[in-house]
Amino acid sequence: MEMGIQVHPSEQFVHPLSNPGAAGICSEMLEVADEAIRAGDYNLAAEIYSSQLAELQCPDRGLCLRKADTLAHAGRIAEALDSYCTAANISKLRPDELRILVENIARTLREKKLSIKDATTSFHSSGNGGHTFEVDAETFEEDPLDLFSCRLCRLLLSEPTTLECGHTFCKHCLEKETVQDCPQCKHKLNQKHGDVPPNGLKVNVVLGSLLDKWFESESKARKHWINGEVSWKKKDYKDALEKYNKAVELAPSKGPLLRQHAELYMETGNYSQALQDAESMCRLKPYWPMAHYIKASALCKANRNEEALQEYFLCVALKPEWTKIKLEAQTVLSELFSSVFESDGQPRSIHPLQGGPSTHPLKPPALLSSLHPLNIPQLSDCSSQDPEFSSLSPSECPPGSSKQPMPLSSIAPKPLLEDANGLASVVAALPAPLGGLKRRLGEDKSAVGPPSKLRRPDETCSSSPPAAVLGGRTVAPELLDSGDMECSLCMRLFYEPVATPCGHTFCLKCLERCLDHNPNCPLCKENLSEYLATRGYNKTLLMEEVLQRYLGDELAERKKIHEEEMKELSNLNQEVPIFVCTMAFPTIPCPLHVFEPRYRLMIRRSMETGTKQFGMCVADELKGFADYGCMLEVRDVKFFPDGRSVVDTIGVARFKVLSHGQRDGYNTAKIEYLEDNKVDGEELAELQKLYASVYVQASGWFTSLKDNMKSQIISHFGQLPGKDPDPQGSPSGPAWTWWLLAVLPLDSHAQLTILAMTSLKDRLIAIRRVLIFVTRKRPR
């Protein structure tokens, strides 16, 4: 399939015939031509149309256009132009009638001169050490994105603003859009809950400072550029031009900046300056369709349509699907065809595709047979001696000429680009593909143009791909300073950096600890209650990537320290966090309301380490907390907007405290876990009898309770667990014994005494005594 301009084989040409019933037009032959077109055999269709035209007294305009279109599809541009000129001499060509011509000239440029064949970019070493290349035009449409590019405007981030999801964009880009979700990840932003602050978006202070330092000139240029856009919108052209001029001085190689600069000049009527900007863009980015479009627009506004058409063809060649540009190219080409003929119908020499100002004399031929006039009805001969008509095929000669029509079988199509002064001379005037790189001419040896005038600054060919392909900004090593990326709370390199809505950056863990104590920013004191409510602590992805790319060793060391701290915190024997509050028992739920900063930190760390466990002990006036407790495991945490939380936990194991300690405000302990001692033989038989007896006693007591009291117990602790077949099956003993201890009306001291027992027999005896006591004391 053809690359660039793709035409379906079944596409029909429906130019109406001027006189369908005229003598010489054979409908059967036209149907054969239609079948040939559907089959993709354009050469055969062109031969049929030529034979039909040769039979006519006067050329039929519609038939000429059909022939011209098939010739254009077949790549026989020279002959196609002759046929278009014949039709234009009969009646002015409309822009829509030139679509096929424009598309196929652009296709030829794309394939034969620009060597754009597929969607990949590859470099091939040539014998002289240089490089030929094939490259997709889309690669050069915009500035290449890099780490420091805004994904909205594709330019250097200016006033970088980090959203709650962690993605960063230019502040003015976000303000121009209706901020409903992140433009990059589509994360929905809830403006009522702190994603977008009530007083507007805030610049990321750290990133803004880094970009100003690392890319000083470009960063200043972006500020002038943005201010110029504001003035432009206000129609203050003088101020806008002043700002843009400053921006161009600082960043003269930025294609999008030059584009807007040129558009501003065109809006103010200064087409010569706009053309200078456009030519700079074409030199900097030869494969950027927009650069050639701006140049074409400037040339058109300056009434230099002949030169503009070259740029339009190149635009279509680089971006075939750009419908608007194809229509404009067709319009300009239509006007140039019309300008071939004077009002009196006499020919006028024209060179529509040769470079240079339109006021200069134009020498034919420029585009193959050029758009020379063909006033065929007035001619008596079509002699091959007349150079003005030497390119006519026999079928195009008027009746009575010395040339006679040839049989269809003997008509051979002209080779593509046969005329050295034809399309080759047109493309030779176009910009070179890329500075310093040799053009790839493919199989077409006739398409030879002058050497490229575009070179890299050093005028040499390198073994590396051009910068435009590689793209990307890099930070100069001498500008890198790890001190610029330190958390102001821990004074260490950022680890999991998070940006607050007020624009300040902290380590995630540092920020969470601060918000445990105070819902205000540690630096600017702005209230972050809404931010705290969402708990949207997403890492700033750009800062994370900067650290990985430029401070990889320092970040690895920082990560190592963090992992060592987490490892220490996850050791549930050496330093177990202790929540001093109430009695807890194995297998029994223990819901907690957490509001103190120290316990908020403790719960969060238990989640971060992955253990999801901590110890629960009752208070002790002398030691701070009791010598025995129960490990709890977190099943769920629900956070409230003010930082409080409800933690759903369940008891998992008993422990004995070996030593007391503290860490970051909360208590810790070195512990050893407790397990019931196992018995066998006669002791086991005695234990099983006691076990069954106490369970029956416990079940009877619970059944005898009033309904409202049973309902309260069930809602809080659940139903009385069933009797385990093996009383020694669990290291902590049967679950129903702990359920009873939690439900029975005992003080914490008595509960603690039973919790510390490692003999199931002793624990059952104690429970039996309590049951006897509460049964006797209960009012009848």
C-alpha cells in the first residue's frame, strides 16, 4: 500500500462529463476504466481516458479531470499536470478538483525526497561515515517531552504546581483548563476537600526553585512568554511583542515560542518578521509540519502564493491527515492554475513552485511541464518542435495535429520524475530533512537536488542520532546540590516526597507526624484540615524521579536508613509498641478510638511495617503499664477528617513484659510470649472433666441473663464461642474462656491475674469461682 497518501482501490472519480452523449465517448470503455480504477490499475484507466479524448473534436473537461486524477495516482505527475491544464483552460478548476493532485505530489515528496516510509526512526551508517535516515514526521511535530516538561503545553514547567494525585503541571495551564480531574491520570479532584485550595493553586516551592536554578534562561523565557500571552489576549500588541521579543532572546531555539511569535507578527500585519520566524522554525525543525504551515501562511498573506505552495506541499507530505492544510493547498493551487490564463485567454508564463519573491520574473518550467496554458481549440498543430508543448502525449494533441493517436497497447506510461527540471527542481528548493544528514534518495536517481544548506553548528556528521531525535533536558552536574532537596523537618534527603496544597514539600512520614499534632503546614502555617481529611498523601512523582535520576546514590543510602528503621520497628520481641488503655484478651475484638498524636503515630507505623500488631496493657502507677498484656492485630482503620481514627483490632497472643521503654512519645517493651502448659495422662483426663463442667456452668449463666443484657454482650463481643474438642489445641487456650473473662464483671486487676496464668486448669478453676460468685450475687 502507498505510504503517506493512501487511496482505497475502489475509490471512484466522479468528475461529470461535459457532454456524456458526445460522439467519441464510449460508455463501455468508461466502465472498463472504472473497473481498472477499482482494481488499482491507474495506468490502464489513464490510457482509456486518453483514447477517449483523442476521439473528441474538443476536449471534454470532466474526462480531462478523470484522466488527470488517474495519472496523479499512477505517479505520472508531468502528464497529470498537462491534463489538469487542459481542463483549466476550458473552465476554472475548483479547489476540490485538485485533491488527488495535491495528495500525490505530497506523497511523492514524502516517499522519494523525505524518505518517510514508516512509523519508526532508524539511522544507517553510510560509507563516508555520515548517516542517512528514515524518520516518521510525527516525531518532530512538537518539542520532545522530557522529565521537566508539562504534559499539557509540552514546554518547560513554569510555576510548577503539583496536584493531589502527585502529577505536576504549569500553574497557568491548569488555570486555563476547568480542573475537574488530573489531565494525566484522570484522578478525580474534589474541590470541596482540598485537592484544589479555595484560594487557588499554589506553586510547588521546591520544584520551582530547582527549575529556575537548573534552566535559568529557559525559565525566564517562559515567564516572559506567558506574560506576552496575557497581553496578547488583552489586545495589547505592543506589550505582547515586547515580552515575546525578550523570550525569543533568551530561548531562540524553541519552536513553539517562534510559532506564537510569528502568529503575533501576522496578526499585527508584519509578515516579513513572521516569515523570518517561520524560516527559523524550518531550519530548527525541518520535519515539523506546523513550521512549514506558518511559513506558508506568512507567504500567502504577503501575496507570495508560488512560494507558499511549496510549503503547503511539504506540510501535506509530513502530515497527510491534516485536512485543513490540504484544502488550503488546493485553494492556492487552484488560484495558480487560474493565473495561467489572462482574461483574453492568452497564455502567460508562470513558475508557481519556484522559490523567490513573486515579483521576480519566473522562468518555465518549474513543476515538470509547469502549469503552462493549453488553448488547444486555437491550435492547428502540436509539433514536437515547439518546446512549450513537447510534454503533451499524443492523445492530448488537438484534432488535425501532426501527431496521431497510438493504440492503447502501445502507449507506455512516462517514468516518474522523468523531467530533470520537473518535480526534482521543486523538491530541491525545499528545506533539507535535517541539518548535517545526507538525504536518502531511495531508488529515484533523478530526484537530485543541491546539497543541503542546513548543518549542525559544528558542520560535521556525528555517529550519534541528532539531538532533535534524542531530545530532553539534562541538569548540569555543577548545579546539582543535595541540600536543595532536603526535608525541612528531618533535615535529610527527601524520602517519599509529598507536596501540600500550600506548595511545600516534606517526607511523607515527617508530614504525617506533624499533622498528628497540628493540622497546619509546618512552614507557612496554612490550615491543612481539608488535606488531612482526604489523607491524599501521594508522592510528588516528578521530585521522586529527579531524586532517582540525579541523586541515585544518596537516595539509595536514604532508603537504606529508612528500611533499617522499619526493620527495627517490625521486631515484635525487642521493641513492641504498647498501647496503654484497657484489658485485651486473645480472640476477643477490641475496638479503639485513637486521637492522641503518639498513638496515631504508633498505629500508622504498625501498618507501615506490615506487622499490623501492637501490645495492649493496662496502666500501672509505678511502672507506667502492667507487666502482662495481649498483642492486638489491626483488622481495619477508619480515619476522620480531624485526624482521629477508629481502629478495629482483635487479640492474638498474651505476653510478659521483660523491660519497659519509650520511642517517639509512646511506650515500648521487650516481651516474651506466653503459652499454656500442656498436660497428659490422668492430669489430661481430670482437665477434660473440669473443662466440660465449667463450660456447662458458663453456658447456663449466659442463658439465664435478661434479654437486654444478652443483646448488649452479643453486640459487643459476639455469641459465646463453642466448646473446642481439644482444650489444649491452642497455645492461648479455648476461646470461650477469654470471652467469659471479657464479659464477666471483674476488675482489671483480677482479669490481669487470670490473663497471666499459663495453666488452663488454674484458669478454669478461677472462672468457676467467679461464675459461682456472680450467680449467688445476682438478684432473684
